[in-house]
Amino acid sequence: MATVTLSADFAYVMLTGVASVFMLGYLAERVAIARKTHKVEYPTMYSPDNMLFNCFQRAHQNTLENYPQFLMLLFLAGIGFPRAASVCGLVWIVSRFSYAHGYYTGEPAKRLRGVYGYIGLLGLLGLSITNALRLLEIV
């Protein structure tokens, strides 16, 4: 049976996770401001009349849709590769700002400015798989 021990460097992973919470807060705040600016009242999620507000909402919603996978992969990858996982996580976090700010232009195609986040996410996926294979003593 394999034993997992966390190194002190796992603190980088923890701090990356905390940074992601601040990123989510920022995106939520931007939606709240857009909601007031464009007069879209709660509980309306998307406006039938205001595409720009919808772009703000969609940038936040898409991030929330991907957040559970990100967190799981961050912490699984961080068990064996804490520094690499933290760097990959930070790439993903920064890319979400690029994604959102591209969307905020009102031209949804500009959200692709954040496509580099897949480098971080795929890195976390690879590191997580490697950790699992290590625990199974396959590699």
C-alpha cells in the first residue's frame, strides 16, 4: 500500500487554490457591476435585450462550470508535483482574466484570448495521471 506524504511545497498549491477564489470573486464583482450598469435585475441570469451584460455573465458562468475540474486536478497534481502544479494552476487562473476581458468587449470571439489556459489545465491533467500511476507503482 502506498503512503502519500505532502511536502512543505504543497503550500504553493494551497496558495494557488486561494488565489483562484480571489479570481472568482473578481469575476463575480464584474457581473454585479454589469448588472447595475445594464439594469438587469435579479433573478434574471441572461438578458434577452442586452448582449454585453450576457458576455459578462457568460465569462463568469463558464469559469464556474470549469472550476470543479480545475480544483480537483490542482490538488491531485499538487500531491506529487507541488511547484509544477502551482505554476500550471496560475497559468489557468491568469488565462481566466484574459478570457473574461476578451468577453467583456462584447465580441464573444475575443474570449479566445484566454485559450492558453488549456496549457495549464492539460498540465494539471498530465501531472494528476502521473501521480495516480506512481501510486499504482506503474511508473
